[in-house]
Amino acid sequence: MNLLSMIANDPVVMFSFGGLAILLAISAYYVYYFLKHIQDDSKGR
């Protein structure tokens, strides 16, 4: 239980998780963006 309280109260861990969340959100957006444009381009031909 001590490990969980350390993770919940440590600001370095919180910033790391926050940075990872932002990175994953940007990556998911780019995957969606490229797949959408690839689909639109193949429909037009």
C-alpha cells in the first residue's frame, strides 16, 4: 500500500503520467487524421 500512496502523492510521477497521456492523445489524433484522409483519398478515385 505504501507504493500506491507514493505514486499518488509524488509530483514527478503525476507529471510523467500527464506527459504520457498528452503524448498518447496526440498520437491517437494523428492515427485518426491519417486514416481518415487515406479513406477519403481512396473514395475519390
